[in-house]
Amino acid sequence: MKINNLPGYQSNSVVSRVIIKKGEGTVTFFAFDEGQGLSEHTAPFDALVYIIDGEADIIIDGSNNNLCSGEMIIMPANHPHELKAIKPFKMLLVMIKSKNR
């Protein structure tokens, strides 16, 4: 599978595609058009965000983190976070579920 073959940007939209979905976790591809995002929420598991292309603000516990192509960040479990596209951006979201939680 080539990352360039995954869905492209769509005007005023967020596009997602699940790549792996197992009981132990998921890997999901997202493409956000400029100005699009995900509103503040929490998740019960740690999640790694890897920026493939573009630029995004990832806000964790109210702290802004500006990420560009090639950068990544971990969003800790049970901490409020949100994502906003500064420029159109593509990312991989990797969530590994723990049996200890």
C-alpha cells in the first residue's frame, strides 16, 4: 500500500479510512481540508498522530502543539484533545489498546 494512493483532500471535509482494525488497536488515515478539525474529546487509550503532509494544531489539555509534515505527537489517554487544520493535512492515527485500562 502506498500512502499516496490513500484518499486525497476533499473541499470543506474530513476524509478517513480505517487501515487496520483489531481488538488490540486501530490505524486510521485522515485527510483534513484547511479549517477542518475534530472537536475536543477524550479517548480511553493513548494515541499517536503522525503528520504525513501539511500543518495542524493539536491541542492537548489546552496546550497548543503545531505539527508539520514528518512530525508526530502522543495524545495521552483520558486527556482532552482536539485537532485543527492550519493548512490541509494528512495524518495517521495509531491507537493501541491496553488491557490494563
